[in-house]
Amino acid sequence: MTNTINQELEYEELHQPKIVGPIFKVASKLLVQLNNHNEQHENIIISPICIHRALSLLLLGSNFASRTKKALQDSLGYANMDEYEIQQCHKDYARVLERFERITQNTVKNREKFEAIKRGEDRNMSDYELRVDLPRSPVINLFSMLMTKYTEGQVVQSHYERDAARYYHSSIWNMDDQNSEEKHIQCVIVNKRAREAGFEDGRPLMDYLDSNFHSPDSLLILSSIRLEAFWPMDFEELDGKGIFYNYGARDQPVDGQCLSVKLSTDSNLLEFTSNELAKVKLLHKTMSKRAIFRQLSRLNFRAILIPLKGGLSFVIFEPIIDPLDEPSKTTLGQLYDLIDDLLATSDPNNSKTNLEHALGLLDSSVNENYQLVSFRMPKFRIEKELNDLKVALKSVGLRRLFDRDSAELSNMKENKLCLSDIKHKAMIATTKTGIKPDQDNTTTRAQTSYSMGLGSPPVEVNIENPFMFVVRYKKIPLLMGQLTNLKATASPIVN
């Protein structure tokens, strides 16, 4: 069985970008740590790529062969890589970010053209393109900025500033104390970018920085993501009774809004459980021939992939509730157990998490043995600014970064620079058209047909229990989180 698993792992490796595994590694450590301190059982949303990118910027600035550099490499998932391989990861980031920027630029152009068509100024596109392509192109906008104060003779190293811009498209801002025209321009730009990223809460970001940042030895990293993605077809929005079986720590059904849709053939479902609990017996029998699937089936969960336009996907991981389980075993407890299991590695000789293996199987399987005809999930909104990210980073081995005497970041700046704070904010809202789409683009409706293969049993999927989710571009995790309390998502949603 071990040889079979190794062969399957080699196949997976050939079809996965090199930075995907390291990004998942960071996300796995942080999500587990955040849940360890999540006494109120709050919903969680993080952006794995944003956090990994911020830590990668620190790796660029760490001293060669220092303990800080080693700790960062371990935390970033680069522990077994040499300098050449790490350099390739830096270059991979540059390619990924360029790709995201091109996607977003094309979307902006398409939306401008869409508006021109609506105004009757451009008649060069067919009605089909107008209805389907333009309104549903995605936005993937990653924001990253490093902020520190310059003093005479103590500026950011020129090679660091160059590499931060080249590989990670990040700006470095001087928060000096001089009330100069240059600083005013910087404040306007920083406040605008921070507001777009969602960091502003009642007062301009630069006012906060001026009142809290006094030392030239301090460093602040801002990191966020703005994602707009669209389902291939609109969901139907419904009010429902008892649609979600959890209310924070209380294990009880709750009412709310749900999203329902007839699915296209691009959607996929895998049930990692026993054949007795699986809905699709024939698929389960076929997949059970794969050693990794049999190994993951001990975790007792199902994974469903819902495609989004433009190469994105939304994947849900829901524990399968066995009716024979002890009544005292709550749905929330089962989710936490599942998250711990998914984010762990089952093989000490392989660094991949069970989550990565499950996603690999989901991506490579073909739903020819069944037809997903309908899907229903809660409509939800999660917004989370991680003020405790500093604590979580310390707990995963990065304590030295926050200590002035041991941070070892002179490759960034010659004086004893240390990380004072790291702010991270992410938000996700599921609506009838997609994930946090623009209001202006919700007025059109694209129709997607689906057909049932001969002899394929119809399968309906209703997500009713607390679940973990991942939003990906191709295989890269952009957002990861968990829905544990539906009532806590009741803030207004634009749709």
C-alpha cells in the first residue's frame, strides 16, 4: 500500500505549482492556532497567500544563515529547500502576482466596455458575450505594504527595496516625522490604499500610525486581499427554517437565508467515509481503489467543489454526521476534529497535509458515476481583522521577529529593525451571484444548462453542518476559513 500511495503522490506533485504546498503549510499552522484560542467559537476567515507573502517579505530581509532566517524558512514550508529552490519560489510569486494583476486589469477593461455597451456606445459585442462574459470576470487584488521610519543614515537597503518590488510587488513607505509635502502625498496614497483594503475603521490609517509608531526600529506590514468571483450561473436565494445545525457553541438548528442552485457538470463531490454512509455508492467503490482515498476515508467527511468563473473554485469540507455517534458529540466538535485531521500530515516522510491530498483527489476525479443536480448552502458573510495574528505567529516559531535584539533583519535595514505588528484583514460574502460581487454587475443572469448521463443517479447536496472552506485560483489558496455560527453572519450583504 505504501508504494501505491507514493506513486499517487508523485503524480500529484507533477500537477501542482511549487508554492502551493508551502502556502497551505502556513495556513494550516495558523488556522489550528487560531482555533486553539477561539473560545467564543467565532467564524474565521484568513488569506493564506497574503500571510505567506508578508512572511516571505521578511525572509527576503533576514540575515543570511541566521536563526531568524531558519525559523522563517521552517514556518514558510521551505525547511527542506536550498537557496536556489527558495529563489525559484520568489520568482513563482512574481509570476502569480503578475497573473492576478492581468486578470484584474482585464476585468476593469471589460467592465468599462460593459458599461459602454449598456449606454449604447459600443456595439461590437454579441448579446451572449454581454450577458455571460463581461459581468462575471473576476477581481483578484492583493495589497501589501511595509511601513517604517527612516532616519539619517538608516534607510531601507536598496537591494531589499528592489527585490520586494520585483518579486512581491510591495511598496515600502517612509513614516518620517517631518511635516513635508512628500509626507502629505504619501498619507493620501496610503489612506486610499488602506481604505480599499478594508483597514480603515473610523479614522485614517496614517493618523493611527503617527500616534502609535515612534521608533525607527519598528516595522509594520499590511496585507489584504480583495476578491470578487462569480458562479457560472445565479443561485436562488431562499429563506429557510433550520437550515444550519449550529448556533456558535449551542448545537441546535437555526433559521437563515440559503443559496440554492441546479449545478453544472463542472461541480464535483467526493465522500471520504464508509460505503454505508456514502450517497454515491458507485463512485465510492471506484475511488476506494486509490490508497490515498481509503486513507482519507477514515476522517469521515465530504468535499464539494463549486466552480467560479475565471479559474477559481469554492470548496467546502463538511463532517459527515454518523447517526450512530454519541449524542454528546456536537457538530462543532466534529468540525474542529475534522480541521485538525485535514491540516495534519498522515505520513512523516511527506509534508503534504491531508487537505492537499483531498483537494488533489477532488481535482482529478471525474463525476461520471453520478450527476449533481442541486446544491444548497447557507448564505453568509464573514469579516475578520486578526488582531491576534501576532500571538499566532509567535506560537508557530516566529517569536524572534518581534524582539529588537534578535530579529536579525539587517538585510532589510541596517539598524536593529524588528516587527512591531502585522495586521491582516479578510472578508468573504456569498451571494446569489458569487463571492462579494460588485452591485453593478448583479443585474444580468447567465443560464447554464445541465444534463444527466444515462444511468447516473441524481444527487442533491445540502450543507447543513459547520464546515471549513477554501477559495482557490487554480490550486493556490486565496481564502480559507470556517463557518461555525450562522447568526454571527447576519450583517447586511450587498447583492
